Amino acid sequence: MPSSSNTKRRLLIVLGSLAGVVVLVLGGTWLYVNVITDDAPEEFTLADGDDDETDGGNPAPAEDLVLDGTWTIASESEAGYRVDEVLNGLDNTVVGRTSDVTGEVTVTDSAATAADVVLDMTTVTTDSDSRDGQFQGSILNTDEYPTSTFTLTEPVALDDLPTATGPVEQTASGELTIRDVTREVEVDLQMQLSGESVEVVGSIPITFDDFDIDAPDLAFVRVEDEGLVEFLLTLTKADDSP
């Protein structure tokens, strides 16, 4: 029979090996979160004009710009999500974005009376291909639900836009649809005129369970139950709009 000292020695070796694995995992995670991966992009903000063609520090609107009409979402617009996760015990912020954002806004009597924004979820990417595969696969099933949409349900006043010397803040009410589940939401907006365009930035707090989304909760990673849908839109007047 093995001696008591040999048994203790083997036990110490096993425990030491396990401790070494733990250190390697935690050290590798720290290295991944703090060194290998890029910092999460900052939240979207409006452009800050600082040249001679600005008004009060903001990009100057075109003279005699008429708000009423149909505005389309330009190609430089972006949208996506922001969520916090715990990766092997370390906090990490994940941001996924895409420029595949389409839609239009109707303005009547200086108020946005209708708006539809469509986000292509199949092209939302982060800094990790494996994370994107899970996001598009088991989490959102983008093969079956390729888009998410926001539809305005109440008018948003825009009277202050033409004369504002800073961003105009408003709250918009609407319906957000993700994975074919629609919920009423409120969006905090900041808007400003820039030449012949309107810039709009905002975010929508969401709880994943409200949209029948199971946030990953695995042995090595746990995603928080809440997150943000965020966007930066550039709106341009449709060619056939008055």
C-alpha cells in the first residue's frame, strides 16, 4: 500500500495542477479582456462642429431648410447593441454594430409623425467571430429573424431644430420588434441639423426576456439580462420630397 507521505505528495501535485489551470484560465481571460481585445466602442454621440460654418458649436443647417417631407436613413448611419458580460469572473462590455440600417421618417407640420427603422441583424458584428456566430445562431436565430425594427407610434415635435444652438432632446414612443416579438418602448433622442441633413442619436434599454431571448449563462461566460439597442442616424431629404 502507498505510504501516507506518497498519498499526500500526489494530492499536493493534483491540487497544484488544478491551481495552475485556474491561474492560466484567469490570466488568459485577463489578457484577453484587457490586452488582446480592443476597448468597447464609446456610445454614439452627435458630431461636434468646430469650424467657421457652425452655429453655437454645432454643425450649421442649410439656409431655408424645410423640415416637412420625407427623410431617408443615409448609408453612413449605424446601429447595434451594447451589453455587459462576466467572462470567467471578469467584467467585459460587448458592442455589436452594423451600417446596414434603412428606413424613413415623415415630417408634417414640424413634427415627426411616422418613422420606420430597419436593422439588418445578420450583419451585426463584434470583435469576436465566435461570439457573432452564437449571436446570429442560437441567441437571435437571424436565419429566421434577419431584421429588427422600430416603428414610431406618437408624433415627436421638431419645432426647435431650425433655431437650436445645441442638440435638441426628445423622447420618442414606439414599438421595437426583435425575433418577431414586439414591445412598446421609449427612446431618449438627441437631434441636430447639419447642413441639409438631420443627425439623430439614441438608445433603447431592453430586457432580453421581454423578447424571448435567453441570455447566455455558461460555465465561463454570463451575459447580463439587460442591454441597449443604440443608433446614430443621418437623415437626408428624399429627392421627390417638397
